[in-house]
Amino acid sequence: MTALLEICCYSLACALAAERRGADRIELCAAPLEGGLTPSYGVLKSVRQQVSIPVHPIIRPRGGDFCYSEDEFSTMLEDVRTVRELGFPGLVIGVLDEDGDVDLSRMAQIMAVAGSLAVTFHRAFDMCADPYKAFDNLKQLGVARILTSGQQSSAEKGVSLIAELIARSRVPIIMAGAGVRAGNLETFLSAGINEVHSSAGGWTPSTMRYRNPGLSMSTDPNADEYQRYAVNGQAVAEMKAIITRFSQQN
């Protein structure tokens, strides 16, 4: 079985570049410094119209933890409806309660609104108090896949838990993400992981020539606002080649 390569993209340009260089699926986000937030309607619509491989937008109204207010959750449900109505095949989301468990009531509402969409429970899974309990709950809810680093700072460090979860059940699919790159990709493939998630990119300088060094639009005074995140097409192609070669040899 050939592993699937999902690339995290933060713009239409990134999504098109990832598609050209061999990505199998895209997770579409905004706000890379926040770890990925819900894309704007304009981005959603343009990507839906121009990208032909499957795209799963993230539904995340803010950065920080995954325990949301009533207003935030209502917004999330509206965003789920928008993604469904635009015709995307899936989405990425996650909701926890105050005790670090999967919020079963809210996730059940999300699943009902999502309908036939494939729902990925994102790395909120890595913030759960008990990954085994969370896995069983998400399986019961009918979630299609879980994106996880194995509750570690990187998926490479958490590969043993990822492999253990896969051994428990093939449903939901377990997708490894966080620090996945060409240099360690075979670690995941050798562990029997059939879906991997990577940003495969980096920061590039802004095209602006004029810069006001005494003013910032960020709450972080040290933030470099004259750079943009972009997918590295060569990195995507290299990862795809490794997956193809591994599949042929095994």
C-alpha cells in the first residue's frame, strides 16, 4: 500500500504548488504562527475552484487551547456548514472539554452538521489526558482519521504511540504529523504508518522594499512581519519520491 502525503498549505499559491509537486491531499489553513486557523471564505472558494486534489480545510476559530466558548463553537458549526456547502470532501477540527477529554456532545454536533464529509480530528488529540480513551471515543463518533504527533513534540519522538494506536484498529486512520520531513520519512513508513502530514515549507522574505522599522502590527514586538510562509515544491516532490520508492521496495 502506498502511503498518502498530506501537505499543510496556507494559501492558494501554496496549495497549487503542493498539487503540482505530488501532494495527495491538502490541509488548508490560515495563520501559520497560530498553528493553523480557519481560512477566509475567499480563500476557501478560490482553492475549491482551482485545486483538483482533495482539500480538507481546518475549522479552528483561534489559537491556543481547544476548549471553546458557546460563541466560538457556534462559529465553528457555521464554518462546517460553509465547508460542506462549498463541496469540500472533508475538514479538520477538534474540540476538548475542561478535563482534557474529547468533548463528545460537541463533536457529535459537528459530525451531524458535517454529514458525509470525512472528519479529521487534529492535534487536539495530542492535548488529551488519555490518548487511548480519546481514540476509542473518536472511533465511536465515526471520525475518519486522527492527526497526531503521538503526544510528543514531534511525530518522530511519538512514533511508538502512533504505531500502537494503528495496531489497535485501522479505523480511524492514524496520520503522523509534526516535524515530518524527507530526512525522517522512512521512519514512519517502516512503522506501518500509511498517512503522513507535513508543512514541507518555510518562510520567505516579503516583496516590500519600503519598511518602517519603528512600527509593528503584531502584539509580539519581535515578530518579523516582512516574511511569508510558502510550500517548498522541491521538498514535496522529494517526499513523494521517497514514498513511491518505499512502496516499490516493500
